[in-house]
Amino acid sequence: MKFGIYIIKRIFLMVIVMLGVTTIVFFITHVIPADPVGAILGGNAPIEVIDEMRRQLGMDKPIVFQFVDYVKGLVHLDFGISLTSSRPVLKDIVNYFPATFELTIVSIIFAVIVGVFLGVYSAIYRNKPIDLFSRIFSILGVSMPVFWLGLLLLLLFYFKLDLLPGAGRNSLFIFPTRITGLVLLDSVITADWNAFWDGILHIILPVFVLGYASTASIARIMRASMLDILRQDFIRTAKSKGLTKRIVIYRHALKNAFIPVITIIGLSFGTHLGGAVLTETIFSWPGLGRYIVNALLVLDYNAVTGGTLFIALVYSLANLLVDISYAALDPRMRV
Amino acid sequence: MQKVRGNLLNISKLKVVFYTYRGIIKALNSVELWMNKGERLGIVGETGCGKSVTALSIMGLIEQPGEIIGGDILFEDKLLTSMKENDLINIRGKEISMIFQEPNAALNPVMKVGFQIAESISKVKNKRIGKEVYTEVRRMLEIAGLDWERTINLYPHELSGGMAQRVMIAMALSSNPKLLIADEPTSALDVTIQAQILELLDELVKKLGNAVILITHDMGVAAEFCDKMAVMYAGNMVEYARTTSIFENPHHPYTRGLLKAVPKIGRTDELQSIRGIVPDLVEPPSGCRFHPRCKHAMDICRKDFPPLIEIKSGHYVACYLYGKEGIKNANS
Amino acid sequence: MSILSNILQNRKIKLFIEQRKPILEDWKHAFYLWRNTPLAMIGSFIIIIFLIIAIFAPILTSYSPIDQNISGKLSPPSSEHLFGTDQFGRDIFSRVIYGTRVEVWIIFIVSIISVMIGITVGVTAGYFGGIVDEVLMRITDMFLAFPRLILAMVLTAALGPNLTNTMIAIALVDWTIYARLGRAEAMKVKSQPYIEAIRAIGANDLRIIVFHVLPMSISPVIVQLTLRMGTIILTAAGLGFLGLGVQPPTPEWGAIVSDGRSYLVNHWWITTFPGIAIAIVVLGFNLLGDGIRDILDPRLRR
């Protein structure tokens, strides 16, 4: 019962935050730039054309009305029209988001599995080789710039060794049927193993590049948390009950040690969404990140607003999930 | 193996050290301890004298940075100190069980207490955790004085100290161990709850017939509960006798000091504290570790730790005042 | 000499030093611990070298970081050009060296702005509590709802991509951390009994905040700053890489990496060296930050 109320509270909070987020994004994209329309059309465009465009886009109204219009549009899931593609921004988002989603999810899964594994074994075999390796790996991971690592790996595996593909989600002539937009999932559903394998090859490098830093963070926190938990009284009790080392670690220690790691996973989701921007740029991955970057460079502010808003929403949902799993894992949190 | 003095447990010349940044802590110098089946032995002494370390050594739970570097622990006919971990695991939670000082911290915070008891029972009965095991869990909770319906699905932080300790007792006694080690089980509890828990232990142990080692710094508690008492100081056992004998006729200067410092109804003399402070175990005093604080210290006390001598039947002291190389002086 | 001894004889000065003695002891102890933490020392070492390079840049290289020399373009690392040249013939080594100045400046400004905004918001929220706290914390949440790079990107683009705006943008993303910190400290200090005492004597809120809350916040802020500096550099580099940050020809490391992107296959040096520089400096800050955190961790029995 307490659990249910907690979820409702959090959802309510999220709605309020999203309202604020919308305001902030709108403010940034519409109020700050000097003259977006003029910038889009170029400095030499005749005044009438600029004015006409402004009228068309509804930008001659006072800013508050523009904002209200925008919010009204949002309620109807209308994010406006992209100035570059002339399509509804929502359509663009639906088109590009699955790629980012797939990249982010797979890289998080990668980071969690590898990170937890490294962290746990680092803690158990403290100061032995695997621990030292893991710690060096980790500290490098949080120090290297994502985009640089990506470029170097691209150079190595694609250009020099020709082992992995260099761009995009699939090779030129492979078209997996589009059900969810997630290449890996779709190809499994349609049992198109060719496309699946092709998709895997294409996603390996981006996932590694994107996930390296989080793997490192997760490994470090996991190690620290595990060492902390193993020192505690209830572990001694578990041992005194004659439970095997394996049970003590995996049933008693791990669940407790994992709790702080969840916070990191939540944060990592955000870092991945942000880092996806860089990764997508390097690997020509057709995702929302690259979409926003391109939109920024040409000042397509509808696209920027819509895209950023959407990403903020996804991030907030992810955090909500993290908070819920926090409460689910740690009964002390359900206050 | 030295003299076998008890038919359940025999600890002989036990030496334990801890390696730390500050240096090597010589926690247990050369501990001698023994007990018989069904007996209740109290280990008393100040904080840091090595009571808990001794208990953990019996369970084989001394870990990095600690190490048993000498001595033997004989449990019935098994030499615990030379057993492999797998064999020790068989004994823990089955033949020897332990309960600890802060029961809420000693239970896993993210597991329901019913499950934690079920784990012990499952191991003892060699059955998977299921209906049968949980029936036994309920029984143990009832025996421990808890309403099983209300408690079985609670988490440790939802229990009071007294309730949590009852859970631990249920857990520990579920295997009907030959030996139950209770490390300061009531020190973290309110005085009234203390009495309840001790009563509960008394009742259960009487019925089940387990031997009990009760570790405490409270001599009153030990007097109530235990048949025999072992007094420890700075890593050694210095006196061992039946409880009545210890109180009526304390021999070791430290024991006497302890008794003089215990407030008692009817006492009219001043409480006296033992002068000096607890020694640093990294650089402990040579020989008898009590000699810097002892009124009767002699030269020989500085040289070697005094051997354990049986002064009267069943009453042992480690002190040169009574020893072969010292003055026989029963009244001091 | 006699002036100094006269000053030192002064009772007030003596009292001043006496009162500060425990703090001096603390610092001495911290220094001792620092010397015994190898990782922290390596980190500090790296950072010091980083700062030295920034200060003495012109001495370390004779080439200008922005002068072009088309005839010598795209030449590999050699004794003349340690890191090679880029597509405009600019010496990469100089660009990396002068890049340290850009990075130092970025860290400095971003730190100041983000701490100022963050502490103001946080302390106000924590100290006054109630609805002020709720509102300010919701606002903080709103900023935290964005992945940091994305918000920085959009801000930079909106403000116009140049060095100053990049710094403002990053600061506007980072402040939330110091807000949380300031709030925690304010709440801690507020509940202390001695605050009630001085309030009874007539101290007003502003005085309490400035003289009691703020000093307590300095230490955690410094720790947090050190831990954040690496991320600030990475974010700035990311923005530079995307072309949304510093504009050419300013030698920001991320931008240089981006410069070399089209020439990656046959002219690897343009991208590689600035990236190594980023990695080393960020590593230095991370090691230092880790070390500081370990030193301040009371559980490590020292």
C-alpha cells in the first residue's frame, strides 16, 4: 500500500517538473536567440519575406501567447513543424528515437553487466590481478573523452583492421522489417538472422564507446559498495549460520550492495542520452541525438524544442523507474 | 594437544593477531578455555580483552586482517583449528550457533526475518525452503515468544531490539546446537528487555539442553545465568571457576578489582576502580599483561605469562601469587 | 626584522594565531595523508604540470597556435612539428600547449559561476525551508531533468557558440550540484544549538548565512569542485567537438579533435594528440579527486 502511494507521488512530481522543463526549453529556444527567423533565411532576405515567415510561424505574437500555443499543441501531441524537413516534428521524433533508444538501452545493459561483474569480483579478490586491472580500466574509462575513443576505435577496427562496420545501423542492402524500430528486436521477431547479426556488428562499437564510462562508474561504485557491505554485521551472521561463501555473496551481500549502484544506473541513463549525441555523430547513427545536433546547427528551433523536450521526458521516466526500483529493492525506503 | 579438561570444548594456547596500519595487534596471547556438555560458561572482561575474538575463533570466523597463529580448539573430538572451510561450514549453524550484540544490525536489512530463519532451518534439515521449512519457522518464532503471524514477514528495521534478538535466538536454536555462543546478547537492549531475553534463553536452553557460552562485560548478568565463569584480561584467561566460587573467593587481582567495582545493594564501601588503563595490544606489557596495574606485581610477573594453576577443585588461576614460582598467598 | 617581531608580539595577533592552531594542525594532518596517498600525489603532479604548461606556454613552443602555413599542411610528427600539422598547416603541438590556457580559463570561470549560482540557490532553500525550499528544489529538479550535455548544447546554440557562452552554458548545467550541497549544509548548520544562541543575541539571517553557513560549505564545495573539473573539461571538449562551443581558430582540445576527423585515416595525429591531452588532464583531476575523497573518508582507519 505504501508502495503504491509512493509511485503516485512521484508521478505527480514528474508532471510538475515536466511543465517546468517545457518552460525552460521554450525559453531557451525562443527567447534567447536574437532573431531565429532572420538567421534561418539569411541576412539578405527581404524584410517582407522575413515578416511573412514570422507571421506564418506565429512568431509575431507576444511570447507568452506563443508559449501557450505551444503547450496547447503539446497536449495534442503536436510538436510543431520542422523547418528543415517540413514534417511534423513528432513524426521525426518517432522516426529517429528508436535508434537512440536501442543504443542507449543496449549500452546500459552492457555497462551494468560488465560493471557489476567487474565490481563484484574486484571486491571479492581485493588487490589481486583482476582488481588491479578493473581499477585501471575504470579510472581510464571516466577520463577518456567519448568522442575521441570512438574515433580511435573506428580508426582501428574499421579503417585499419576492417573488422567492424563504420557507420549506421545496418549495411547497405539489409533492411529489417520495421516493427518497433529497434533493429535487434525486430530482426529477432521476424527471425531475420542475417539482419540480426548485421545489426549486432554495427552496434558493437557504438555500445562500447558509449558504455565505457558508465561501465567504469558502475564498477567503481559496485566495488566500494560491496567492500562496505562485506564488512557489516549481518554478513558475519550469515557466515555463522554456516552458509556457503557463494550464498553469502550472491544472496546476502549483492542485493544490499546493489542499492547505491541503482542511483548510478539512473545517472548513467542521462549520461548515455547525452553521450548518444556524440556517439551518433561519430558513427552516423540515425538517432535523435544527431537529429538535435543537426537541428541546432541550422537553428530549426521547433525540431530542437521538440527533440530536447522528448529526451527530457524519457530521462525523467527513466529516473522514475530508478526511484521505483530503489524502493522495491530496499524496504527501508518505502517511507 | 594439551590437557583435555572438558568433554565439549577445549581451547589450548590460542594465539590470535591482527595485522593493521598501526602494527600487529596481539589480540589473544595464549588463551585456555574449556567446558562440558550442557554447561553454561560465562566469559567476562572489559571491552577489548578478547572475549569476542575467542568466540569468533571457535566459529572459525577470524578473517583478514586477523589470523589464528597458534593453539588448538577441540570441539568434542574434532580439531576445529585444522579443519578445512567446507567442514567448518558443516558445523556452523548446526552444532555450534552464535548470536550477536546488536540484533537489528546482525540481520540482513533487505530480507524478511522469516526467510532468514528459514535459511537456517533449510540447512539443518537439508530441505529446500518451502512449506515444511516455514512450518518450522513459525514454530521457532512461537517458541521465541513472538506472534509469528505478525513477525514472519517483517523486515529487521521494523522490529524492536528485543524482538530482533528473539528472532536471532529462534534462528540460532533452530538447529538445536550442541553449543550456543551468545556474544553480549543483551548489551544493546534496555534493562527490562535484557531480563526478558535472559529469561527466554534460560528457559529454552534448559529444555533443549544446549551448552552456552555467554560473553558479557556485566558480571551481574553472568552471575545470574552461568554455572561457571572465565575472566579474561588483555588476551588471556586469568581465572576460571564455578560462579559461586568466583564471587565468594576471587583470587586473581584483576577479578578482585572487577568485583570491587560492581555496585551492589547493601554495599556501603566506596566503589574502587582499578588504577591504570587497558594496555595497548600492539605493544602489550611483557609477561603477565596485568602487571603494570597490579599491586602485587613481582619481578617474575614481567618475564613470562603465569601458567594456569588449579588452586582448588575446579578453580583455576593464572597468577604468580599462587603459582609455583611465586608466593602462596590466598588472602591479600 | 624588528617590525615583524613587534607585530608578532602584539597580543591580538598572538590570540589570532592561537585560535587558528587547531586548523593548522588539521591542515598539517591532511598534508601528511596526502603525501601518503600515491594516487592523489600523481593526480596533483599532473595538474601542476598542466598549470605550468598553461602559464609558460609561449616558452614551450615557438610556433603560434593559429598561424597558418598551407605549404606545410598535414605533415606527420617530426622533430620540427612534434605533433605534426593540421589541414591549415598549424602546428598541433602549439595548439595543444595553448589549449591548456583555454581549458584553465574554462574551468576557472565555470567553477566560479556554477558555485555562485548553486550555493545561493541551495543555501537559500536549505536555510529558509518551507515553500522557498520546495520551489527552489523543484526548479533544480527541472534543470536536472535534462541530460547535461544536451542542455549545454541547446544553451550554447541559443546564446551563440563562442567561448564565453560555452562557459555560461556549462555553468548553468553544473550549478545544481552545488545547490544540493549548499542546501544540505544550510540545513545541518541551521539545526545546531549555537545558532539559536546567537540568534538570541540578535544575529540576523544574513549574518548567520555569511558567517556560519558559508564557511561550513567551503570544504565540501572544494571536494566536489575537484571531482567535477574533469567532467567540465569533457563537456567543453564535447561541445567543441560538435562545433557548438569554441569557434575556430581558438585551440580548444575538443575542437581540434573534430578538426582531424575528416583526415583521420591518413593523418591520425590531428585527432590523437589533443585527445591524449584531455585524457591525461581529466585523469589527473579524477585521481586527485579520488585521493581527496579517500583522505576525507573517516572509515579508512589512518
